[in-house]
Amino acid sequence: MRTIADLRFPAEWSPVARLMKRKIIMHVGPTNSGKTHNALLRLQAAESGAYLSPLRLLAHEVFERMNKEGTPCNLVTGEERRYGVYNANGEPDPTAAKVISSTIEMANLDRKVDVAVIDEIQMLADPERGWAWTQALISLPAQEVHLCGEPTVVELVKKICAMTNEEVIVNQYNRLSKLELQEESLNRDFKNIEKGDCVVTFSRKNIFMVKKAIEAETRLRCAVAYGGLPPESRTQQAKLFNDPNSGYDVLVASDAIGMGLNLNIRRIIFEAVEKFDGSNVRTLSLTQLKQIAGRAGRFGTDYAVGKATTLLQGDIPTLKRALAIPMIEITRAAIQPTAEMIEEFSVQMPGAPFSHVLRMFEMMSRNSPLFFPAHYRSMIAAAELVDPVQMSVRERIPFISAPIQVRIPLVATASVKMARAVGDSRPLTIDDVIDLPAEGAKKMQKLDLKHLESTHRIIMLYLWLR
């Protein structure tokens, strides 16, 4: 069992990539430095390629950009497939596009390409999702692998690529627009909000309270953006904020704006520098504060100089430290076993609940000093949810990888329904797991936003598992 759970040599899991002489090219620098833009230009010029995104939102953005600029591109996420090329009958041709834009977890490790771009490479240190960046770095079969992100990850990437005997080229970028700390806060007064401002707060409740307060105390209308909002809605809200003629001059957002959305922000204002992480209220890391503040200012817009400040004067020293300190170097990357490893390990524990199999794998796994095991917490929680359902191990694995929010009762209940359908080998329609009001009744009912968000999550989960 310890042999199966040995994760020390991940380079050996990717024979296709090892047979290629890949070139690893890093584009590193702060937010608004043009690093991703340059990598995407190289992708557009390639005969074949892939873009791997941290967010479905970003994958959509690149898909639309590529097709708009004449590079046929497909979109692949856990929830949907869209195509850039259609035949004379109006049917999609999945193989005709040069480029595939996908979320990082949906990376195709079997398709050989000339150029691959992995965005936000520093995410390989994320305890929950970092394994997907590590897997892509080691396993993508691309002649050129372009990595975009922070300079903090350069030395770690070099060490990982030394294991695979691959060359690493580093391109350093400087910020294109200036970022200034505004040492005078708003002194708790939303009347000091101005056009182009983005107020950052850390809960849906706070976002709508702040939006209401700003609109009541000023003549400015607010767009909103937060993690629970469907990506399509976030894109729409971003467009309203970016359009000078839309009438939406202020953005109220969560830390979801730290990456992904292209926003023309004049000034970032932190409503607070603390957030509830699901268990405790904690101060944001200086790295997080720095990344969010860096969203202010955008080269080539009216806001060439970005500013950052706080609502409360007492939070200014924390923000000042965040902007002044150098970024902390990343020394280890997250890693996760392959589905085949988990399946083989489970064979050694016949009859054991799948959640227990995962706990034992986590306990017995061995890792190189360059890697740490990604958190099994969310996988185990999903496994526990469907443990009572009769399914094979192979059928369970997609459920532990799926975006199941086990803490949301509506989503948890729907997940079990889907698992039972899989275990019973019977069809399940989307109408069997959600209950939306009839079209004609929507205007007559006061719809609960939280319920709608949960319903959207269920729809996305259904599409992901389909």
C-alpha cells in the first residue's frame, strides 16, 4: 500500500511529456505588467495550443478573444463545451480549432500541442487546487510551456524542471501602470466614493449592504462581483462597470477580483482587511492584499495611476505593509494522486467506505521535499456524502473531483440524488434535481438570491458530472 501511495516521483507519471524535449518559458511580474498578454500572443501564432485558466471566467474570456481575433478556439470546462469552428450544416467541428481554452482541472494531457499557456502558475502552492497546476507543469505534452504568474515561484519551477531535465527561460516584467498608497482613508464615509472606485468586502451580505449605502449616500450606481455569482453574471457586471456610458460607475466586490476580470479600476478601497474563512475571522495575508490592491490602475486607460486605500484609518498600516514588503518565495507545490492510484489503493481495502480509503491514502502517502499533499478535506467530505450510495470506486472518483459544496444543503441533497442515479444506472434529468419557478411566475414571486445561487451551483454540478 505504501508503494501505491508513493508520490515522490510525479515526473514518472507522464511518459508522453518525458519523450518530448519541452521548453519551459516563464513570464513573471506583478498585476498589470502585460505578462499574460505576451504569452497569449505566442499562443495565437502557434499551429496548435492550449490555454489553462484558474477560472471558468478567464477561460471564457480567452475563448472569445481568440475567436474574435481570427484564431479558431474551443472552450472546455467542467460544465460546458463550446466550439470555434462549424461546418456548412451549422454543426460544430470539435477537431478543427487550433487552440483549446480550458480550466486548469480540465487540461488534456493526451493532446500534443506546440504551445501551452498556464496562467497564475503560483497557484501550484494552493492547498486545495494547486495539484492541477503541478500536474499541468509536469505532464502537459507541449513543445513550449509558457507559465504566467508571480516571481515568487521561479526557483521552485526550476527545481521541478531539473527533475524532468528541462530548460527554463525566465522573462521578467515590470508593472505598466503606477500604484500609489492613499494614506488618508475614507474615514468611514461612503460619500467619499468616486467614479471608478472599487470597494472590496468579504461577504455577500456586506457586498449588498455596501452597495445600498453607496447608492443612498451618493448619486453613483454600483455593479457587484463576488465568488458566488455565476461567471456569466460576473462578466456582465464587469462590462457595466467598464462601460463609461452604462451608468454603473462603482464596483463593490469580494476578493474574487484578485484574478480573472479585466477591470478599469481607479482606486481599490478595502472596506475591511479581515474576512471569515469558514471557521474564523482572519486578517488577509499581505500577499492577498497586495494582489487585490494591484488591480487598481490599468495601462492604456484613463486610470494609468492606480490608488489603494481603506474605509477605516486603522487599516492603513496593514495595507501599507502589504504594498511595501517583497513577495514571499514559494518553496513547495501541491500534488495529488492520479485516479488510477486511488483505484488501485482501494482494491487493498475491500468493503471500506471510500472516505476511509482516502484518509488512509493521505496518511500513508510519501512526498518529495518539493511537494506537499493537496488537502484531501474537500474530497473526503464529498466521499462521505455519497458513501451510503452503492457505486463502484470508478463511479465515485468523479464525485470527489466535482465542485460539490457539501455545506449547502440544497447542493448536498442534489449531489446524493445524482450519485444514486449513477449507482442505479438510470437516467436523471435536470428537472429531477432542481425546482425552478415557471417562466410566467418569475415576475410574481420574490426570488431568494441565495436559493438561485444554490440552484445555479446544482445546474453546474449536473453539467460537470454529465
